[in-house]
Amino acid sequence: MNSKTESDTKTSNMMDSQETLQTEENVTENVTPEVNETENQTIEVPQTQEEVVARVKELAEADAPAEKQELDALKQAFYKIHKANVAAARAQFIENGGEPEAFLPVPNVLEDEFKAAMNVIKQKRAELQAELDRQKEENLQKKQEILERIKTLSATPEEANQAYKEFKELQNQ
């Protein structure tokens, strides 16, 4: 009889482990991966310096703050194009018989416009961050005042009814 109970127990354990395995497979199938939309967001990068400068000016004039990813992509594109233009001008200069050490790149007029627009954006972002910091500090002060008031209320148990009402009001704030 002992062998029958052992085989029943083994069969039961096998069935339990199969059910557990099936349950784990179902849970695994039902889990959907979280996707961060900003990572998957594609940013169209202009192909010319003029287009890059135009887009940066657009962002500088906009009321909404510019996305850091887009700004970084625009900055990289601008200087990549700039570097390619300088390299092409250097190659042309050397091809025409000039000495590589004597090459001086022509100043890029668009670079000043680009930098000015980027500075406007940078200033706006700094102002926005300063406002957020000010709000955080203000909220921190309010919370500390509320906590101090709660401490004083809990220190005087004589006026429990009044203190309870005031405590609820503070809690709602």
C-alpha cells in the first residue's frame, strides 16, 4: 500500500509542476514589454546647414520648450555638415596647389545665426528650470510649515476635537 501512495504522490507532484509550468508560460505570454516612446521617437534631421538653422530658429521662437534629443541631433548635424564643408574646401585648396598649413577656412555666416538661436533656446531652458526650482522650493516650504503645524497639534492633546479637524484640513493641503 505504501508503494501506491508513493506513486500517487509522484503523479500528483508531476501534475502540479506541469500546471505551474503552464501558468508561468501564460503569464510570460501576457506580459507586454514597456517601451519608452522618447527612445523610439525618430527625429528628422535636416540635410543642409540652412535647414538646420531654420529649424533651430523655429524652436527658439516657439513657446514650448525644445526637446533635448532634437537639439542634440540638430547640433550634431550642423557641425557634421560644417566639418564636411571645411574638409571639402581644404581638399579643393590643396588640389589647386596650396599648402595644407596655409589653408584658412572661410568663416561660416550661418554658424553665428545657429549659435544665437541655440543661446536663445538655452536661455529659455534656464529660465524654465529656474521657475521649476522656485516652485519646488516654495512647495518644500509649505510642506515644512504643514509638518510643523501637525507637530504642534499632536503635542497638545487637550484640544483633540479641534486639533483633529485642523489636522484633516492640513492633510488635505
